Amino acid sequence: MNEHDRNKSGGDDCQIIEELLSPFIDEELNATADAFVRHHLDSCTKCMAKLDELKATVEALNELPTEATPENDLWPGIVAASPGGSLGAPVGVGGRKKWRMPKPLLIAAGLAALLTPAGVFAGMRLLNEPNHFDEEPLLGTMNEEGELMGIEAAELAREISEGIRESMERERERIRDRTRDRVRSDRDEHRYAGMDALIDALFDDDADVRVMAARALGDGDYETQEVVDALSRAVMEDSDDEVRRWAAWALGEIEDSRGVPALSYCILNDTYAEARRWAAWAMGEIEDSEAVEALSAALIEDESAEVRRWAAWALGEIESSNGVAALSVAVRNDNSGEVRRWAAWALGEIESPLGVDALSEMLREEEHNEARRWAAWALGEIESPQGVDALVATLSRDQHTETRRWAAWALGEIESPRAVEGLSYALLNDSNWEVRRWSAWALGEIEDPRAAPALSAALENDENAEVRRWAIWALGELER
């Protein structure tokens, strides 16, 4: 990112490979990712050993009898306590339940007694949500050379976007046929007469008329297939930039998932940046996970910072873990501070532990104050202990007051005892009373007795009444 040096060791490749081994075994990687894994395994005995270990673990799990599944009254409790609220679903195979390896934290919730730690963590599946376009989602992280899983990020983005474009060409033909041969169904003619007139106006010879028709359809309460088809065709085919832009806006106002294919086509193909930007916004309004691939590709490859920014926002609105990889790439590498900031926000909205490394790196190296602030907030939303060290370092060294304040808040959300020393130091030494106040609150949330001396000292010596008040509250929490 920017001018910062990011010296990545060969171990990072091994970490990425370990995360891909489970989908590799299940033959779920696309051709590019599969080739990358095979190439790495040819020269890495460590990862090959991990692969063998994982295969043995999966085989052992597949040999488990059906009776090994927890009782019905116990299983919901395990699911509810697990991050994300779900465990890998068993698939019936030959009288047994064949287990797909879920994320390591979820395995630990219910199956820790059955697996070795190495086998669990080798079985991580990065991205596992269903995909409308039958393309593999973006995986991995990017290093300073711009390599994503050892592959050029732009090359991978193009591969994904080209697959979507092919699907969208077919969809465009279907929409063209439906709009050409529109059949008026038997409905209340007073309710839909205006809608039909607006659809006809959307194909008027005058571009200004078409713009007004698109705006009117977006403002109206017309959530019908005919309207979505007409606007979709306008988004993909209209010759006027402003018509395509307003048609994209209208689809976002209608919030119908049937508009996602046309919006995906727009964000990857349209030459008008404002149309692409509004397509990204619209997909965020619709909040359908089928938009994640197109948004991820746009976030990595679009030349417009505004489009990338809105793509990041939309991924945060959709809250699908499939967007974490592209957002992590943006956090580390995008040349716009605003894009990096919104990518950090989106990672916080998704709340996946897979984003912690990128956010922690952002806290250490990011120059944009607001981006660091949102990275701290995001780590607090994710609540992973993996972010504690970066947050403690930020609390003691960051020059931006708001970033330190949000770092203190985030440490209170995570509630790790490892943060007590850093929070105690900030409570007694930070120059800003807001940072000291939130440090006191965080110590109360953690409820570690080691915080008592610092809280007592703050109660006696801090010049700010709010800090003293929160020190009293925190001391009360320690006594519970």
C-alpha cells in the first residue's frame, strides 16, 4: 500500500496454501487456483505433509457413524455459540455423514475432541457461500508485487469478470426477448397503466425522455418483472450515459434481486464511470450475495476510485464473507485512502476473522488517519483476539487521537486480558481525556483484577471528572 514496503516471506504462500487445501481436496477451486496449489505442492514438503494430514482427518471424519452427531437438544447450542452461527453441514453418503471441513473456530466449537489441532487449522475453508455465476470467488491476499495467491491480481480479476460478462451476455439476450414481446397480464388497469406508459417511455427516441422515465420508475412502487427487465435492458444497452446511470439508480431503488445480473454487467462493462458507480450503489441497496463477484472484481480492477469506493461500501452492505478477500486486497494495496477506509469499514460490517490480518497491518502502516480509525473500529466489530497486539501498539503510539480512542473501544469489545497492560498505561498517560475515558471503560469490560491499581490511580489523580466516573464504574465491574 502506498510507499510502504511489504516484505513478505515464503511462509505467507504456505499460509495461503493451507487455507486452500480443503477446497483443493473437494475439487472446488477454479482452474487458476488449482494450478497454483499444485505448483506449490510440487516444491513444498511442508504443505504436502499438511495435505496428507488433512486427507487423513477428512477420511477419519467420514468414517464416523451417524450416531456420533450430537443430540438434537445439544447441537443448536453449539451452533448458536459458534462464530457466524453455523457449522459445516453433514452430507449423507452411504449411510454415514460426510463432513465438509468448516472454518477452524467452528470445528473447535463442536469437534475439537475428535481432531488434532494441526488437522483442524489445515482444514480452513476461506470462502464457502453459494455463487450464482458458477465462478470461484476471489481468494487470498496480495503482496507488494501485486500477486494474489501467487497470481497477478488484475489477471485474476479479469478472469472472473470475463466469466460474468459471458453470463451477462446470455442474460441480456433473455431480457431483450422479454421486453420485445411483453405480454400484458390481466391486472388492475388503473394501477398499471402508468407503469406500462413509463416502460414504453424508457425506449423513447429522446434521451431526456428516457432519463425521466427511468427516474419515474425508480420513484414508483413498481416491483414487477416487466419493470426490472426494462430497466435492466436500459442499463446494459442504452446508448446514452445518463439513461444507463439513472436506470441503475432505479434498480437500486426498487431493490429487486432480479436486477443484479444487469448491474453486474454494468459495473464490469460500462465505459461511463458514473453508471458503474451507481450500479455498485444499487447492488449495495439490493444486498444480494450474487453481486459479490462483480463487486469484488470491480474493487480490484476498476480505474475509478469512486467506483471502487462504492464497491467496497456495497460489499459491506451485503455482508458476505465471499467479499473479504477483495476487501483485504483493497485495504492493503488501493492507492486511494478513501477506498482503503471504506474497505476497512466493510470488513467490520462483515465481521469475519479472515479480515483481521489486513486490518492489523493497516493499523501499523496506513498513513490515512481516517482509514486507521476505521480499521480500529472494524477490529472491535470482529472481536478477534488476533487483533489485540496491533490495537495495543496503536493505543500507545498512534498520533491520531480518534484512532487511539477507537483502539481503546475495540480492546474493550474484544475483552482480552492481554490488553490490560496497554490500556492501563493509556489510562494513566494519554494526553487526551477521551482516550483515558475509553481505556477505563475497556478495563471494566475485560474485568481483570490486574487493572485495579491503574483504575484506582486514575480515580485519585485524573483531572477529568468523566475519566474518574468511568474508573469508578470499571472498579465496580472488577468486583463482580
